[in-house]
Amino acid sequence: MGSVKNLVVQKEATDTNFGVGVFEFTDDYSVFDYGKMPDTIEGKGESLCRMSSFNFRQLENNLGVKTHFRKMLSGSKMEINLVRVLYPQDNQIKEGMRNYLIPLEVMFRNSLPQGSSIFKRLEAGELSLEDLGLSEMPKPGMKFEKAFLDVSTKLETVDRYLSWDEALDLSMITEDQLYDLKEIALNVNDYLSEKAASIGLEHADGKLEFALSPKNEVIVVDVCGTLDENRFLWNGTHVSKQISRDYYRKTQWYKELEEAKKANVEKANWPKPEALPQELKEIASNLYKSACNAWTGESTFKAPKLEEVMASYNTFLDKNGLK
């Protein structure tokens, strides 16, 4: 189903009923839409499963937000309700249909940290200052007065950003359902930002996926509020999947990958990356574990405190001239 988790289908979804599936979270990781990278980060899968399960329970019980979460089966397995996956590029979605994955990825942006794709899109003219509600070019670290919602495709080989009108046409949902989707995204963003602040983190941005249920209600699916789906900062330094992005962005492989994408090279022929340095891999592993412990309030993993891991990461950045 993806490059970092597997989906085991126990019961197929139909046009009128949920199916049942199990997410199996792995220690694999992916950056820049490449797919599975050559090594793994120990403990990553379980930390994502536990954080997301915790958040789904909070959304259901405290915010009244409906999700596809059923229960955790083990540290790295989550049972979920399944919807159909229909491809808009093949005209599989028709008006009035229910019980399908809304083929959009919705992003909420509270600030623009270093590495945000917003800067690249502004430079390329793909986004205007007016779109962002700004009057001058932003600098890294700029905070929005209220969260900026962004949207892209979900079921294409390489995701592309959309206007909200394009998103409405592509997904075949109603304007009321789009309104509900945006409201849910903003409410989830508020919850995640408050939760992050309670453990000393800043929630810079994140993403959500949605579906229409058999009852025609907008529900949150996939995973929610993890170090892979969201960008968290500790005193301005990334506490997320961004640490691997930042490392690879300074490599020759990244330059070659971007050139391959621009030249429309088939994904199977994209350049192959090298593994992360062992020291950075260990830091990343401890980061996932310590963040999970702090977020859930449980001592699941034997790992240093979050502040200790971040001190190690900053030392690594300084030592390797990566800041």
C-alpha cells in the first residue's frame, strides 16, 4: 500500500459497507516521493502506530471527529475500517458515490520552517503571496496568524498541488462536504498544536487524508499526528522525518533525483540513494522513540529524553557542517 507501511485486507470494502484492514507499520522510511529507502530506522514503525492510535482516540472521544480507527492489535499493528480506493484519473469516481477515499492530501501550515515546500513554490511562481495572505516574501520561521490550508492530489505518481476548485472537481464531493473537510482539518490542527506545545514542541505543519463513509460523512483516514505526517520543531530544530530530508537534500543523489523528475524519467529508473550515516540513523531512532513516549505519556521505549536526543542531533549537525 505504501513504502513505509503495509495493508492487510481482511474484508473488502463495497459501495455500501466498510471493509476491515490492518495497517502493519514498518521501520522503513521514504523521502521526496522516492519510495522505500535502502535502510531502516529501528522503532520507527511502532512509534508511528502508537502516536497515531493515541491521536485517533483523542479525536473520536474529545473532538467528536469520526475516523477509520478501530483498535490497536499490537505495538505496530492497527485495525481500521476500509473504504474503496477509486482513481479520478480513470474516471472511477461518480457524483453521489459513497464509501471511497477522497483523492486529496490536505495540509495545514502554521509556520514556514526551513525546508518548507512553500519557498520553492513561491520561487517557481506556482504560488503567490496573495494565495498565502501575505504582502511580502516570507522568511524561514515565519508564523501565520491562522493556519493556511493547502491541498494536493493523492493517487498520482507524483503529487501535484491544486486549487480548492480543482480539488472539488477531482474528488466529486459536495461543497458542504468540502467545508466539513476544512473544518475538521483546522480542528485537528488545533488539537495537534496544543498537544505538541504541552511537551515543548512547535507544530509547524502537517497533513491529513479523508474519506466519505457509507453514511456519506467525511472521516479522517490513514494516520494522524506523527513525526512522518507532521513537522514538529524543538527550539527551531526539526523533530520529524524532516531530519532525513535535510540530510539527503545536501547530497548529489537529491540533485540527480530532481533532474530525473523534471525530465519525466520513470520512477523505476530514478537514481538510487545511499544509506543514512549510522550515527544519524541512531539519532533518528531515538527521536521517534522519545517523541512517542512524551506524546502518549507512556514509557514504551527505552530511549533518552527528547531534549537529550535533540542535543545529540544538534551536535551531529555542527560536526558535519549541516546547519
